[in-house]
Amino acid sequence: MNKILLKFKDAVIKEMKIEKDIYKIGRKTENDIVIDNMAVSGFHAQLIKSNDTVYVEDLNSTNGTFVNGKKISKHVLNHGDVILIGSHTIEFMADIKKEVEPTQAYKTRSMDATIVLDTKAQEQILTATEKLEVLGGFIVIEGSTDQKEYLLKERVTTIGKDEGALIKLKGFFAPKVAALVNRRKEGYFITPSGGKELKVNGTRIDKRHDLKDGDIVEAGGLKLQFYIKEQT
């Protein structure tokens, strides 16, 4: 069965089999694939499955959808194609490699209130970030990992066994990605990945949770205490 890998930098955030006919992609929570990035439109693009063919279609997004570095309106996906949306990539993995020419679709103007990037910003879209003021971190209370303390400087921090994870989980059954911690100007929030168990202050969390100074996070066998670093 065809599937996709949603990635941020080199870290795999989500792996998903393409079972439905349509998957909406965008910043709003109503999407099937939510990408929390201000460069991404509320409803940015969609994947459409028709028999054995899957294609990606831009939904009149402000900053565009790219496949293998080229801006597209509508594109039939081949095995290994990489879709760029905001600062995230979606890699398409097909059961059978097919070579199909891309098609184009008519585009209308978008009224989506997304931040508009100029040409230079689009070229640097993978490295561009908003100004971040709040700085926090985790102290490891229980469990085995590489460090006892982690400062969360990046826009997105991965907790898991994945090679790109900052906070490494150990053990044969440890998930590749257990949770993601997002840093924003106003603070941090944590989100479980792919149904993995995540607890904050002893309560199981199944969606985005805003972190506060002193919160206790349990993920993948680790118990971590979140803190906000005083600004100097």
C-alpha cells in the first residue's frame, strides 16, 4: 500500500498509509495532516487517491506547494517524490514505481490570511524561523538517555529513537518518535506522535498541550521536568 512520511528536517514525525481518497494538508486542525507553521495556509494542499494513482494538488496556498524543488499546481506522485510545504517535507513511498508526467490545474487567488513570503524567503524556507524569546528545557528525572538535561533551542524538538531526535529513547521497543515539542515566541507545547502514550502531570494527553514551568512529562519510558530558563 502507498504511504507517506511527514518529516521535519531529518526527523520522521508521522508515517501514514494512504487509505482514504482525500487527505487535506494545512495549518488548521481540521486537516488530516496538520503542519503548525505560519508559512503554511490554513488549507494548503491535498493528496488525492484515484485507483492506484496518487497526486498532490495545491489549494491556492499563499506560499505554494513544491515537488522535488519545483512549484506545482497539481502533480501525479512517483515513488520517492518529496513534497515541500512550509518547512516540512512529505515523502511519497509507492508499492510499485511508476513514471507519470505531472499535470497542471487552474489556480484562483487565495484569501487565506497566511504570512506571505517573498522570493528570497521561499528559497530559504527550510531555515527561516520566527523570533523566539522564551527559552526552556527538560531535566531527566527517571529513565535512560544520553544526557541529564536538554535545552530546547530548536523550533521543533523530537523525543524518540529516531536518528534526528534530540532526546534519545533507548530500548528495542522504543518508538522512533514518541512526542514533538514545538517552540514559539509565546512558549512551548508538546504533542504525542502517532498514538504513542504521553502524560503530563500524570494525565494522558492525546493532543497539543501547552507546557508550563515545572510540568512533569512522561514519554517512552522517560520522566522529564520542564522548566523555563530565566532570561539574562
